[in-house]
Amino acid sequence: MGIILKSPDQIEGIRESSILAAECLDEVTPYVKEGVTTARLNQIVHEYIYDNDAKAATIGYKGYKHATCISPNDVICHGVPSNKVVVKDGDILNIDVTTILDGFYGDNSRMYMVGNVTDNARQIVEAAKTCLDIGIKQCYPGNYVGNIGYEIAKYAEGLGYSIVFEFCGHGVGIRFHEEPEVAHKAEKNSGPIMKPGMTFTIEPMINEGKARAKVDRSDGWTARTIDGKLSAQWEHTLLITKEGVEVLTDIHGEYPKPLKLI
Ligand code: MF3
Ligand code: CO
Ligand code: CO
């Protein structure tokens, strides 16, 4: 199939879906508190998506049944929302949501810190966010996709973290998971070259201990660190433009918008 370069109309659709996906994470923020279940947090996002005439991309995806993945502490990704998982003081958790609006996909996730978190926990959350930002800085036409992972791994490993290699970023927009695969640890100047019209995610997962993941046998989804140590992840959907990159899931004006040449 190859990498899909999106048309201006497709980009507009992906932009709208990405905004909605980011709004979901704003919407759920005030509810992320000690005592709430991850099933309840999922329900809030679920309702917000369907109230906005969209769908959750994860529902029905390879048999997955929920509008979000919610991954606390040692869960790397694909944490299954459950009324048995109660958020505790000191938890760090990732909430990941992918929307389908008018057929277009937007994908993002953030970390949330609950109450009094340890210094270690805060540090891995902040380092994972910096990994995402470092990856975004590598996004411009003519650069290699591999340089995203090269720079992320250099930074995170320098701090003593390991990089999860079993899950990657991905092209997104027309389908949930498109080419290219965006590894968060890669060789310098490897992989495809970025071109205007490419849309993909960067979603680094970094671990305090070993890099490997093991999936819970009970649900077949929840991916945990093999040593029980912490993991953290942030994700944005990006568009490569002629001038550089636009962070489509940035609804807070955190990243500069590229000038649009008419
Ligand atoms: N949103 C995740 C990603 O960033 C994928 C979740 S797939 C699921 O690619 F089936 F686990 F929900
Ligand atoms: Co993704
Ligand atoms: Co995601």
C-alpha cells in the first residue's frame, strides 16, 4: 500500500478528527482523581465522542471493545478500562483515544499524574513528554523517519530509561494504522523520507527498567513492563507540511503552527 500522501480535503478531515481526539483528553482531565475507575474514565470519553457524531476507532478494532486505552503505572499501553481498576493517589496513567470523524482518524494520548506522585514517577512522565517533543523537532520534509527514533533513544537512554520497541508510532488518517511505522529507537538516516502531506503519530513509550513488554493473559491486551517498573507515553498526530510540521492534536497552541504559503 505504501505511504499515503493526503490531499488538502483529507488533511482538513484529519485535522477536525484530531481536534476532537484532543478535546476528549481535555474533557476527561477533571475526572482523573483518586477513587475513579478506569471504566468510568472510559465512559466519559466514549460519551463525548458519540455526542460529537464521531466513533471510537478502538471499538471493534481486532476485537477491542472500549473507546480508550488507559494504562496506569507499569502498564506500557493497551490498558483495558475496567471497573476493577481504581485510580490511586500517586498513580501515573496514560489515556489514549483515537476518533473517527467523517471517516478520518485522529490519535493522541497524554499522561495524567494523580495527587502526590514520587519524584521518579514525575521524572519519567516529563522525560516521555520531552521524547515526544524531540521527535516532533525531527519532523520536516526531507528528513528520515528514522531520525525521530534516533534522537528520542539518544535522549531517553542518556537519562537511563529504556525504549519500548514492540509498539511503534504509525501513519494515521485514512485508516487507523497506516505506513510508515515510526520506531522510537532507530538508526540515524534510516527509513522513509518525510514528504508534505504525510500524517503519522509519534508515541514514545519509555520504561524505568527493562524495555520488554508482556501482555496479560486475562484480557489479551494489557501490555506491562516485565519487571513491574514504571512506563510512560505521550502521543500526537502530526502533518508534514512544506514548511515543517503541524501538530494536529495540539489544541492548546503549545507548538507553533507553520506559516501557510498560499
Ligand atoms: N491508540 C493506540 C495507538 O496509539 C492503539 C490502540 S489499539 C487498541 O496506536 F486496540 F488497543 F485499542
Ligand atoms: Co497511535
Ligand atoms: Co493512540
